[in-house]
Amino acid sequence: MQTLNVEFAERSYPIHIGQDLLARADLIRPHLKRKQVAVVTNTTIGPLYLEQLCAPLRRENVDIVTIILPDGEHYKNAEILGKIYDALLENRCERGTTLLALGGGVVGDMTGYAAATFLRGVPFIQVPTTLLAQVDSSVGGKTGINHPLGKNMIGAFWQPKLVLADTRTLNTLPDRELSAGLAEIIKYGLIRDPEFFVWLEQNMPRLMAREPAALAYAVRRSCENKAAVVAADERENGVRALLNLGHTFGHAIEAGMGYGVWLHGEAVAAGTMLAADLSRRLGWLSDADVSRIAAIHQAANLPVAAPQLDPDTYLDLMGLDKKVQDGKIRLILLQAIGKATFTADYPPALLRDTLAAAHA
């Protein structure tokens, strides 16, 4: 097991990464205010891992409430969130009750938002079971739900008490979900870690083959990158925005195509290619750079072409992005592989050219 820390003074918390951590009640118990836990999972993950997690806690005399949600991005909404509140109230959960998210990004985001808002705030723990959640969404305290007009438009910053990433759960991850997680891993190399990007170019076949050592290294390096950024800018007033490379385009793809049609990581990959194209049009990236970025996404079996939505549709959906300021769409673009910038200082005509080329 390897342990990292996200540094927030009195709110700092550990990220444990390793195999066979689900049954480690000794890692969870010290973070419980009282011996009651509400475990939120879904219909896919529950049958695989719920008992493995809960049985050791019960042996520690922890009272467990289980809340099982339907699986899928299209269920990340206010109606399903209400079912979490219903269960918490029906089971007389208190401010000392800890919510525990067992699942991927949807479960983690919804559980975190429920924790931030139930009784005006209760503790929660992240136990991510997908690659995307282990390297991205479980770390940093972003929580929320989708709105029909935009992804993650309703939410709160609410840091977990603990992140427990059991890499053995990746063995049951569908190939498409594995690739979706690799999109977020590639992102770290592109925005701030060029040496990691080179390592990914050299080791992508090992990651695709699910070699445990390669996966463990990629998860740890990704969490190190994210922890450093989040600690410096918890509420995304500056450098943390760089973590959203490809996301403004990607969220538009997810909303425009219908939530769940494109996985989040797939949309981010295509969005990253749009950001790279615009960066090339600005003279920051070379054709060779864009080809390298495309090649690593292809090696991860990720899309490099965005869906052919009309440019006006893209712009309308991107205009609902949380990073819009004074009506201007602010984007994360690449000045080089390993160096990103957050800017609205680009000719709007070039953005439209990028979107038009995707639509062609």
C-alpha cells in the first residue's frame, strides 16, 4: 500500500492506493465519528464489492445502512439524489453518520453532494472502484449532479475524510471504462507532467493489459499531480482549472449527445483533441505535437474525433460551462505538451474553425 496526503491544514486527508484494501476496516474505522456508515453504491458494483467492504466493518460493530442506486450517468440527477436523502432520513442518520461512496465517478459525486448538504454537512469517504474515479473524481472534493442543460452544474466543494483506492477492483472494469479512465491519466501528462506523458507513451500497452505494477504507478502519479494542484487551489480560482483540459468541450459532447451515450473519459479525450487543434491554430502546438496527442489516445482506444454536432450547438452548450466569465468561454489550452494555460484570450473565429472542422 502507498499513501499520499492532500494537504488542507486541519482538513488534510490520506489517499491509500494498493490491492485488497476494501477489507481493511482498520483504514476506515479511525475516520468514523460514530459507528454508523451509510454505504452508497449501485446495481453494478454492489453485487461485486459491497459485502467485501461491509463484512469487516460489521465485525467492528459498525452499523451499516446500504443505499443502492441505478447505474449510469443519466441517473446523476436530482431525482436519484433524493433517494439518498430518503434513505438517510428513514434510517435516522445523524451528523456523525459517515457516508461512504463505493463505486465510480457518478456514485462518488452524488454521495459527496449528499454529504455536503444532508443536515448541512456530514463526513464522507471515497472508495473508488473505477480507474477514472481513482485518478480523478474521488480526489479534490468536487461533488454534484447534472442538470438537463449542463453537466455538474449543481454541486459543492466538500472534501472526503479518506480516499481508499483498491486497484484490484480494476480487474472487473469493462475495457471501455478502463479506456475512459486513461483519458484522465493522459491529461496529467499534458497539463503539467511531460515526463509522465513520455512514460505513458512507452507503457500504454502495459496499462491496456492491466499489468498491476503499471496501473499502480499510473494511479499514484496521477493522484500526486492532482493532490498538488488541489492543495494549491481548492475552489478552482486559478491553477486547478487546468485539470479541466478537454472538459469544456467534453461536457458539451456529453450533454449534446445525451448523458451516458459517451462516457465521460471518451468525451474528455475528444475534447482534448479539440483543445489541441485550437492550440495548433494559435501557433502553440506543432502538427507533430497534435499527432503525438492523437496517437496516445488511440493507443488507449479512445476517440480522437468529436461527434458532428453543429458548431452553434457546441457554443451554446459550452456557454453553460462553470468557467464562463463575463459571457466569455474560458478554455484550457496547451502551449506545449506538459504546459497548459487557462484563457479566454483567443480569436472566437479560431474556436469556430475548430468546431467547424469537427463538424465536417
